[in-house]
Amino acid sequence: MDVRTICWFLIGRREAIERIAGCPRAALVGLLFVLSAGLAREYDGEDLLAEPYHALLPLVASLGTSLVLYALLSVAARCRLRPGQWWIGYGRFLGLYWMTAPLAWVYAIPVERALPPLEATVVNLYLLGGVSLWRVALVIRVASVLFSARLWAAVMVVMLFADSIALLAISLVPQPIMTIMGGVRLSPSEAVIANTSCAILMWGALLLPIWLIGTLVVLFFRRMTWPDWQGIGVAVGGDAST
């Protein structure tokens, strides 16, 4: 695995996905990417020397979300393997999941230093939205390749996961919505964030049944196949360990 492979992976090329899935060092490289993404996100917002745990929050979140998504994909693919084999597959999947972290480096762009507060908030929200959509699309591609699924099937399962995570995240931070409902006057930046949260909440709630029904269809008609983790990447470039 080299820089070119990672670049091809970030645009969803099948050969790069399979090569990284077959590389035993992928999870280690991905871990470094996640840690660097945490630094990019928090370097100018928190005192990392005094409170370094802020940089580790993306790592903790990625471990939890990747495990949930992998379990959901396992159910959709009707996995009946031994626990040991399941965890081996998770290690491979985690490496791919973490390889999306370089996209979060855009958070290091210091827009707050170049723009007024309102414009900086809008730009940050656009960056967040763009990175989130790209990462979701990349995970959909990974699921489609690894689980031999049609695009629509991968979309249903991954979007059920992504939509649920987004709704859960917003529900854990309900203050912007409550302030709007209570008629509390917000600053322009706070109003933009609150309105964005409300829009995500509304569309997420409306689309969630579609993703759920689609995932049930995938499960019922067996539109996903459990990967041969031992064979992935071996036929791509000859040596899966490079």
C-alpha cells in the first residue's frame, strides 16, 4: 500500500479498496490518519496541551460507529461465521473505515481567521457537509465492493446507519432547537447552526423509514454476500501485504 493507492481509494476505485482491505498494516495507517484528523479539528479550538483528550474524541467515535456499521452490514449479509472470523473481518473493515479520515483535514483550514463570524460559520458548515457526504459516499462504495452488493443495496444499509447517527447526534445536543421553539433570540451564527440542525432533523426523520424498508428488502432478498476476507486483495497486485 502506497500514497497512490490511498489517493485512488479516496475516489472509490475498486482495486484500491481491495488492496487496502488485504493489507495488514491498513488499520495502523488509518489510526494515524484518525489521530491527525483529530488534531486538524481541534488544534485551534482547544488547549490540546492541557486537555489532549479532545484530539482523541474522533478516535473513540470512529471505533463506536464503525462497529455499529459493521454489525449492520453483517446482519444484512446474514453472517453466520464464528466470532473469531467476525472480528478478523472487522479489523479489515476498520482499516478501510479509518482510511476516510484524511478527508477531515479540511477542518484545519483556519476560516475563522480570514472571515467574519457569520461567514466563517457558513463556510465551516459547508465544509462539514461536503466532507460528510464524501465520506458516506466512500463508505457506500466500500460496502458495495466488499459485500458484492448493488449500489442501491449498499445505499440503503449505509444510509440507515448514517441517518440514525445524525439524528442521534442532534438529539444529544437539543439546545438550538429548543431555543427556536422558545422564541429565544440567537446571534446570526447561532441561528445558522440552529436552522441547519432543524433541517437535518426534519429530513432525517422523513427519510429514515425509506432506509429502514430498503434495508429489510436487502436482508429478505439476500442482496449482500459475506466477504471472503482471506481472499480480498490477494489477486490485486499479487501481494496483499504491500
